[in-house]
Amino acid sequence: MALMITDECINCDVCEPECPNQAISAGEEIYVIDPGKCTECVGHFDEPQCQKVCPVDCIPLDPGHNESQEELQQKYLQLTAQKVA
């Protein structure tokens, strides 16, 4: 699954620079996560870095984007191949 940011977000800015895939950006009211770029940090870290640093615990799994570990790994490989190209 990709992750999502809920409306409990306080716009503290700590999650955005922690994302290795640059999937987090400022939305109209709160930060948002691009599910096309979110791999839950698979391929980079053992746990999602945004969840690790979030002071209000507002970054749950996004039930609208159900992905297996293998699918997340494939997405990671595709994203990193695009950066190299």
C-alpha cells in the first residue's frame, strides 16, 4: 500500500525532506503523498521514514492503494531506473 496523510497533519514540514522518492509535497491545506511515487520506503529503508518522523502520527496506509511488498519493490526499481536514465 501507499501511505496517505490525514487531515490531522499540522504542516510541520518534517516528512517532506525524509521521503527518498520525493512523493510528499505541500497540498492546498496539508501535505499530500503521491501514491505513484510512494513505496513505503521499500528499497531505501526498513520502515517508512515519514511515519518515523511524524510528530502527530497522521500517516497511515492508504486503503485506496493496496500493494504487496513485491509490487512496492517493483515500483522502487522503476522509480530508481528513471532517476538514472
